[in-house]
Amino acid sequence: MQSKEHWEQVYTTKSENSVSWFQEHARQSVELIARTRVSKESSIIDVGGGASTLVDDLLANGYQHVTVLDLSEAALAASRARLCERASGVSWLAGDITKVELPRHAYDVWHDRAVFHFLTTREEREAYVNAVMRAVKPGGHVIVATFAEDGPEKCSGLPVMRYNADGLHEEFGAPFTLLQQEREEHHTPFGTVQKFIYCLCRKEPN
């Protein structure tokens, strides 16, 4: 897993809209969350949400119970500052998703855009999936986006894993049913294109 120090350095030396993964609006993520048809009172966690604007979009769409988890406290601080008084309505967690212990069956929707592809060892990926198994309610939904097979080989100077939909789903295994897959061509602030794959899965009841 990338170090906390690396990401604190990123978010203390760069503005949130000058990193390659910046989106003014997280349109694809919002649409996939809407397709789960969870209520506005459902619990949603954005893993690696950091300074992402997804939390802004979710609040604007009326979702009332949003948690943002990130390794970088500086990234979380940037989001809180951007949201101003609305930040008090969000739960903020600083921690490493491969190590943090989340509450059992706490979330209806788990969302991750671009954390999982940084997990380059089998042990890290297994720890991540175990966190999903613990934290997501039976029947809940998991949305994970990574670089596609034809996406970048590195991000922020770090190596990444690249996936197609079947390969990404395989990492999570039989307890999860793949409901939908989508590709995205993300246009970075630098004028380059990064190709992503999004998978929407349902965690099947035991």
C-alpha cells in the first residue's frame, strides 16, 4: 500500500483540482449509486474519497448519511474546508483501508474510485475485500473503479494494477454478483486521458 506520507505530501503541495484524478463532478459514480436505488437515508462510504467532489454531489442529491475515508488527513481537511458548514453532516475517517476496522454491516453502498488499483500485493487486496465483507450490509452494493487494462501503469508516481471487469470481479469472488460494468475516459486537468473500468456489484446475503 502507498504510504500515508506520500499522500500527505501530495495534498499539502498540490491543490485539489490540480491532481490527475480531479473531477469537477463525479457524474459516473453518482449515476451508479442512483442505480442501486438505495434511499436517501441509506449509509454510503466513499473509500479514498479524500478531496473528491463526490461527497458534494451526494449531499446535493439529498443523501443524508455519507462517510468519507482517506489515508490523508490533508485531503480530508481540503474537503471539509470546501464544504464549509455542510461538512458537519458528513462522517470523516482517516485511515488505511487495509488496516482500519470499520463497523460490521454498517453501509448500504461502498464506493471506491482509484484506491483498489494501488493495492499491488495479494495480501493488501485480501485485506481490502475482508473490509468490504465486514462493513457492507448483506444485499448492499459495492462500486469499485480502477484503471482499465489500457489505462496508465502508474499514478502519482506509484505502480498500479489494471483490470477488466471480469478480473476485477474475480478479486471479490462468489459473495458478490456483478450487476453492471462501465468504462470511463477521464480527462485530466493536464489534457491527458485515463481509461477506467467501473464495476457495480451486490453483496449477496449469506
